[in-house]
Amino acid sequence: MASSFDRIADIIAENSEVARENILPDSHVINDLGIDSLDFLDIVFAIDKAFGIKVPVEAWTQEVNAGTAPAEQYFVMKNLAARIDELVAAKGG
Amino acid sequence: MRLEYFQMIDRVASLQGEAITVESTIPDASPVFEGHFPGYPLMPGVLLVETMAQASGWLLLKLMDFSRMPFLMGVKEAKFRSFVGPGTAVTVHAERLHDGSGYAVTKARIEAGGKRICDAELTLRIMDFPAPELAAAMKQRGQELGLA
């Protein structure tokens, strides 16, 4: 099976105008790829379905806005993939 | 329906699990029909989308016990299959397909006389009520509809 990074990158490419080859492990989803909030929710919906999880976007956003977590922790591709892996592991997948 | 007030839902027919069925009647007369269209009044497609969004919204409000507010943010796969005009009684079905973090996805359709009028997949952003007046108004209308 493809890695979480590859699966997420494929989802982003399918749900935005970003070319797949431009999505790299160090790409920031918002700053580098230019994904806006509406496209990001479409992407999150696709990730939720693909991985059978509920990505806690609201909690992540609140943490970033409150300054208790750096945005890179959630929105840089390699870290996003790691967070998804953690969510999948937490649900027993 | 009161088109000019964007009050698209008349009553709730059923609420089961994560699905709602509501009923409404398109008014016999409205300024909307003077422009859409002269001599051939039709319910505008955008108002049919609004009607599906409101059915979805009431469903989500009920499922969240009126604690937060859904706002329409995306419409996918909208298909308008039949014309519908003044005085028509319609039935609107909506079900929640996905309960996400800060958003929900619903599938909705409108029927009239057993015939499919339109359908769409809707994405709604779920937010805290931005104004207490809105929370109160939604709860009051929800009570009138038997939801709150």
C-alpha cells in the first residue's frame, strides 16, 4: 500500500489545482501549496473517508491560533502524514 | 415557503437517525416569479439549493442540539431534473453523510408528486453562533418546526 504521504498528496492533487509533483514532504499545505480553507475542508473530507478517521481540524486550528502548537506541526506535508498515521493507530487501524 | 424571507421549510415530516424529511409549498405568487420568468414562473434553481441546504441545516442543528450553527459552504453534483412552479408541494429529504471536525456533508433531494426535482451533495461549515440573536432565532424557529 502507498505511504500515507503519497495517499494524502494524491488526495490534495485530486481536490485542488496543485500538481502532484509539486507536493513534497516539506511543502506547507497553506503557505507553499496555496490551499484555501474551502479546498482544505474538501481535502479533509477525502482524508476522513480514505483513512476512516476524523481529522480534528478545529482543535488543530485552535492550537495554532492560540500559539500552543506551531502550524508546521500539522500543515507541513510530512508532519500531516505523521499526524494521520497517529490518528489511524489511535483508532486501532 | 416565504421566498422573500428565505424561509424555505414549512414543516418537519420526520426525523430518523441522521435523516430528515421536510415539507413545503412553493407560494402561488411572489415577486421572484415576476422575473423568473415573465409568463413562465419557475422556482429558481438557486432557491432549490437553498431549500436543500436549509433541510440539511435543520437536521444538523437538531443533531447538535442547537449548540452550533451550520453555514452552507459547498455544493457538489447539483442536478436539476424537473421544472417546478408556483403552488407546488415539495418534499425535501436530507441525510448526513459525514460528521467532520467543523464541517458536515449531507446528501439532499427534493421531490414533488413522487418525481425527483433535484439533488445535491452539500458541505456545511459548523461554527459557534456568531451572534446570540441568531442562536435565539434558530431555536425559536426550531421550536415552531418541532425540532428544538
